[in-house]
Amino acid sequence: MVKPCNEKIFQQGNVYCRYDSDDVSAFDPEMLDGNFWQAKNAIVGSAQGRGTTWFIATENAAGIMRNWVLRHYYRGGLIGKVINDQYIYTGIAKTRAAREFDLLKTMRALDLPAPKPVAFRVIKHGLFYRADLLSSRIQNASDLVGILSKHKINQLLWQEIGKVIKSFHQQGIYHHDLNAHNILIDDSDKVWLIDFDQGEQRNNQIKWPEENMARLLRSFRKESHKISNFHWCEKNWQALLNGYQS
């Protein structure tokens, strides 16, 4: 079993944080801000989505290298054009950051291949809040869109992707945005799922697993139309389904 998170709380003024003290020996809430790591020259990469996701490499007090991902929560859709990164505050447990942090803890306890939660920060502003999440970075891994933009993958790996998705669904894990970008494959061909914002663990498995899979299929079709020489076809989807249904 995966070692459970040794969780601690930091609270000061309008700032609330929870963090894994095994990973973070000397916690500072500024660790949830990209500028903190830029000042330490610890930013080793980034990815663009609704905002910038930062990849961080830093040593802890024992000299062990930590590889993390720092993400700020941004709103999507039409409302995101008006209210960029603020959410209505209805309690810490209901914030996007706390919910994703707790879901990552649950998945790690279930030995599911998902990132490890490191810390989150919620900053209240009147009736609203902003939030950030720090999690482990999957080492030596690339997302499926990046991989398929370069070369094909074999049928066994397609089946493994299906099996991994099924393992999450069997535990009631709902992924709000299951798409090809959120599936990673490392250099040992291990399959991982990432980005569980708005995800949750559900008691029933009625309808939503099918909707999850339909969303993923739309993602593959979208990328195949958008990227020239994208190494995907409907036959690959059938192999993935075979793995899912095995």
C-alpha cells in the first residue's frame, strides 16, 4: 500500500493551507505561488492550459529531489471571461483545491496511478476565494496527445490504457475531464491519469462511466482532426475498449 499523507494545517489571516509534512519539512504558503519558485530558479518547465502550470524541481532538507506540479485554479467557459479565478466560498471542504487534494489522497490509498497530493492553498477575498494545488510530477512521462503526435503505440498498450481507466471507474472515481491530454505514459509504459479538478468518488456507477468514455472518444477524434499525422484510428479505440471490458 501507498504510505498515507502525513497531513498538517497552516492557517493565518485569510490564508488556509493543508500539506504533507513528509514531503514539505519547512512549509511556507508562498510555496503555492510560482514567483516563489522562480526566485529560487526551481522552475524546470511549464504547460499552458487555462493558465500556466509550473513544473518544479527542488531538494528537501535531506537533499532528496522533489519534482512537483503547481497549478492555480482558473474558471472556464463564459463566466471565466468575467471572473477569471474567483469562486464563491462555502467552506474549506467545498473548495476546488480541498476536494481535489482529498480525492488524490483517496486514489493514492487505493493504489491507483494518480499524482500524490503535496499541498493546497485557499485565499479568501470576502465572499470569494482563489486557490492553488501542489502535487507530485509523474517522472519521465508524456501525455498521450504528445506521444501520438510523434508515433504509434501498440495494441497491448492501448488495452492497458483501457484497463487503467476501468480500475478508476471500479472504485467509483469520476474524472470530470477525461481526455487524451490527461492520460500519461511513463518510460516503463505505466499509464497514469492526471488533473482531477471537479472529480469525485461516486457510490453508483450508473451512466457516468459511459459518459466518461464518450468524452474520451470525442477527445481522440478532435485531436485527430486538429493534428496532422496524429497516430490514432478507430481500431485503436476498439483495443482500448477491449482492455476496459476485460
